[in-house]
Amino acid sequence: MDMSAIAQTLSSANGPQDPGFLNDIVKLLWPNIRVAGAKMVKDIVEPMFAQMLPAPLDTLHFEKIDLGATPMHFGKILVTPTAAGGGIKLDLDVEWDGECDIELNAKMMPKIGVEHVKLRGRMEILLCPLTNVIPLIGAAQASFINLPYLKFTYTDAAGVANLSFIDKNIRKIVLSIISSMAVLPNRFLVKLDPTTDFFRAYQHPIGVLRLTVESGAELGKTKEGKNFLKRLVHDEPDCYAKVRVGAGPDELSAKRSEWWQTKTIDNSRHPTWNETRDFIVSDLDQEVTIDVNDKDTANNDDDIGMATIKVRDLLAQNGGRKELALTHNEEPTDSRVTVSGKLLRFVPDAASLTGSADAGQLVGQLTVLVAAARGVRGASREETKPSVRVNWGEAATFRTAIKTDSPGTDIENPSWDQAFRVPLLGGGAGVADGPPVRIALLDGETEKGAVEVPLSEVLRAADLTLEKWFEVGSGAKVRAAVVLRGLQSA
């Protein structure tokens, strides 16, 4: 039986299964996970406090991290083939109700203790590529489908001034780190076979959800028809809607904000927006979240309500159109918002990239995969700090992690296995006439060499994928893939 047949056979189970065996394994491994997880939290989260928090919170540091004896628990596991084939996809619920002992300290602040952490979300694990060589699975990739729920319970909470402000900022940083590492489209990659080709393991997004926020109804009204907006007595609300798909950010925004926002319709409980936005989708279980607000120029905007729906559920409703009830402070209201959407899939078709499209509308995606480099030469192994910078004109600049000489790292032949994505928009020059992709090898902040890859060359490549060892000069090479995908209606 070949590997694709194995994946298909595994997907034939009727509905979600109980992953009891997986929970048994995690329970046995939890003492090791406690140690590794505590080190990971300190190494990753603590530096982010200094970079992202205002003073004096920027001096926050961990004095103690004990994740407790309660292991994570998994439930409702569903096994299917990966979207692109050649692998196995596991979807499962993850919940952690941990009794912890965590201490945080900072200058000019009392010590903060965390005694309980609650984490809940739906996760996907990709096992791909499948091979005919032991261990049969090249790599495992884990990610939350949507941003998980996270709550901290603090010790001596009443004695800490501005605790809500501190909690908000700590959770924001932790969720931001989780999102950047392991919320779609980002995946946490572990190679089970060190020879696995990153290009075979990488899974491209499914496509684009073209979402239209149509209108609202009875905005600001309770189920009894009463107005719950504090400032409104005689006037009507000035409403706008914010939208995100999955964890965000908005891929088309120049600022890459978490939310996309409609225009504001003044003085109406029944506004009509009819505004459309494209959102890149990696999984049909990603959630569309609509947050409707009343604009207040004097104070903070008033929250009218929020609604969520999975992409697959929206597409299955009445030709992709659905009226959603809004909740306010987790209470049902009579407020409603109507949205519609259609799915366009990414395809390796050059013709799909040449069609006409409105400015700001997606026509495809450019992806640059950076796997490794060879022949890196620095002044010494200890001083060599290689990385790769990717540019596409003025539209996008990316950079891999900077490698340093450490046990287990071949600093002269480093690996990164990182992906960079650029949405391609209509209304401009054709893809073939666009700027080349520039791939540069750096040592610290010094550029050691570079290569330019014209997109016209990528368009001529099989499956619109150009992957090779690119010569960047001074005997060094960078293994990269430049991939183009257009869009077709699903």
C-alpha cells in the first residue's frame, strides 16, 4: 500500500475519535514537558516583555516557572489526508487547566504570582511528507486553527494595582508569540527525519475567502428591543464593522493590522456597507469574526456586538450568505449582521494570474521558502551570524532568524526552513513585469552576496515553482523556492 493510500484509509473512520492513547502518552511525558516548557517560556516570552511592554512592565522577568502536575488534555481527534495529499492531518481539541506556580517581578512593582492557567483551542497536526523509509513520516507540524482562549488567575490579585492592565498586556504578548509560532498560517515544525526536504513538508494555504459585509439590523438593541448603548438617548448609532479571519493579521493591510474595518455609516441602526475584502485561508475551520461598533469621537467607541462563524459553515449556507446574531458582553442581543462569501482556491496556473481584478483585490500569492545555506564563511565560527533576507521590490522585506555557533549547529551550513508570503494584488502591473525576488545572504548586518530571481522565470517553471541552490557569490549558496499561485473559483 503506498503512502497516499494509507492516508486515505486512516480518514475513513466515522467522525471524531477519542484520543485516549495520546493523553496517556502526554501524561507520561508531562514531567519532561514541564521542564522543557518552563525553559521555553523563559527564553521566548521574557525578551518580548522588554521589547513590547511600556515601562515599568518592560522590566518584567520570571523568578519562578512551574507548570504544575496537570497535563494537557486532548479530545475529538479527526484524521484526514492533507489538503495537498501526501500526508496525514489530525484535528483535535486541546485543553489545559493547569495549577501552576509562576512568579513575575519588575522594578517599582510588587511581585505578581500566577496560580492557574487555562488554555483552550482546536489544533491541527500535519504529518508529512509520508515516505517509504523509517520513520515513514518526514516531519510533524503543529498549529492552532484559530487563536486559542487564554486566561491567567493571579495570587494576591487584590493587592496589585492596575492588575487588569498588566493582565491584558501579558496575555497580549503570550498570544502574539503563540500566533507567530503556531497559529495558522504559521506552523511549528519538527523534523522527524533530519533529511526531510522542507519544500515537501510545507503546506500552502487553501485559497482566499472573498467576504462581503453586507448590512446590519437592529444594532444596539437587546432581545427585548431596548437600547443598551450607554451614550445613546435620542440619536442613532454610527456603525462600522471590524473583521478578521483566524488570528489575522489582515494580509492586505499596509500596516498588517489584526482587523480589517469597513467605513462608518452614520445615524443608522440598519446600515448597509456592502464592502468586500479578501482573506487568505489555510483551513476551512478558521473562524470569521465580525465585531460591530458605534463610533464615538469623544470617548472610546461603544461595542455593539460580535459574531463568529467558521469558513466552512458560511460557505455551506444559502450560497455563502448568512445573517448572524451579535452577542454583547457574551449576552445575546437582537442585533444582527449579514455577510456573504465565496472561496477561491490557489492553483499553479499562470493564466489565473493575468486576469483583470480591481485594485486591492487578490489575484494570487507569491511565496518564498528558505531552507538552508552552504559554504558560509565568516571571520571565525564564533563571530559568524548568518541569515537570509528576502526582498520583493518595495512591497515586502523579510528576514530569517539569525544563526549563531552552538552545539548541534553547523554554522557554515545552516538551516532555517522558513516561509515568507506576499499577497499579489490586482490593479497594477502584471506579475511578469513586477520586480524580481532578491535573496541575500547576510553575516550579521553585512551582506555577503545576493541573487535576483525574475518572476518571469518562475512563470516558466513547472507548477510555477522554481526551487534550487542559488549561487549568491563568494562560493556560498542558498537553497530556496520561489512559488507563484493564482486563484480559481472553488
